[in-house]
Amino acid sequence: MNTDPRISLIFVNYQSVRYLREALESLFSFETEKDFFEVIIVNNDSTERFALEGLKQAFPLLLIENSKNVGFGCGNNIGVRQARGGIVGFINPDILWTGTHLFGIAGIFDEKKKIGVLGMRMLGIDRKEEAWSVGKEPSLMNLFCNNVLPLRQARWRTQGLSFPDWVSGGALFIRKDLFSAIGGFDERFFLYFEDVDLCEEVRALGFSVARHTEHSLIHLGGRSRTSAQVQKRHFYASQKKYFEKHRPVWENKVFQMIQFFSI
């Protein structure tokens, strides 16, 4: 395994090992400069330990086992502690690589010193861009615009480099020293909004969040066996935590009232 990679790619596995094999096959088929990056898998599912050992035999990677499901943010924090690259990429297990991207991603960080986070363009299996993989910071006004007015996310579909407020944690790259300065993912977010929260912290330190349309991947989406009901419960709980942490008191109270009557 490379002892001095430029980029560390971290995958957190929970009930996704069958898709993780496809993800790694696509990654290594395009990214042929093996010394440029390393792969770290953090396993949050002890029932898939044996299958992951098989992946370890097939691909050059570091496997970290957790005794329980510690969540997406905590799992990634554990992976970063073992990462050796100056750039860390958090990648969902249910992705397919679409080309050679890592050199270009590193080049953007080299050229644009104030970019702290860089997201990849998320495409569905139909190759259409996912609607909610990038956006403006959550607020009552933005929630209203997203759900009531027909604004959607068209503003981020322009070609080239753009500067949203947040990008999806399904394919998010960050300078490792900046990640450490922030304290990593806030582990109070078990699932959902940890990426939005991280981007908020990055912008608070004076760095920008960016995305470049040249760098894309296919996101198969929702491939773990976690039920929709459980996912919905995590989503609303994390959304509530985000408003408590980042929004004004009055807005948080109004939001909680709306959430109470809508769930």
C-alpha cells in the first residue's frame, strides 16, 4: 500500500458491501495511478465483516472494523484518523466512478487556496443530476422556496466551477488540516445534515465550498437495507439539530412548530 498518498478516500459501510465491490471496481478501473490515493473502509456493520475481508484481498485498502453502527459522521472521523493524504474524500459505497477525477480534484485545491471543500456532481442511474446533492444553507425561507416555489436547483447546473453553500457528503473532498481544525464531522448528527453542517463550519472559517461539473459520479442511491421509516426519522432528527445549532432562536422555534405539525 502507498505510504505517501495525496488523497485518502474513505467509505463508511453499513449494509452496503455488495455495492461497495462495484464502487471499488469502477474506482480502480479509472484511477490507475495507485500511488496517488489510498482507500480506507470503515465498517459499521459487523454482519458484513467476512464479506469485507474478501474485498481486502481483492483491492489495496485499509479496513477498520467498528463493533457497532456509530453513524456516518463518526465513522468518517474514525477513518480520517488513519488517513495519510493531505486531501480527504468521503465517498458513498453506492457509487460508480465515471472517469479519472483525482488529479483534477487535487489540481483545484492547489490552484484555489481558499477552497476548503470540493463536491462532485452527483448523477442518478439515468445520468440526470440529482436534485438535492447541492444547495443553499437550510433556512425557513430556503425550505419554503425548495418545497413550494418552482425554483429547485437549476442555479447549480451551470457548467464549470460554482460556489454553493453545501455539497453532498456522498462525494465530498476537504483539506485534511481544515477538517482537523473544525474538529471533523459533528457526531451529534448520526445520519443526514452532517455534510451541510461541515460546510457551514468551513465557510465560517473563511473558506469556500465549491463544486465542478467536470467531476461527476453515478450515485445508485438508497442501497442500504435501512428502512425508509428509519431514514425519515434520522432525517428529521438531524434537521432539528441543524436548526438548533445554526439558525436564530426565533427561526428555530418556528421551525420546530412546523416540524411538529408536519411529521
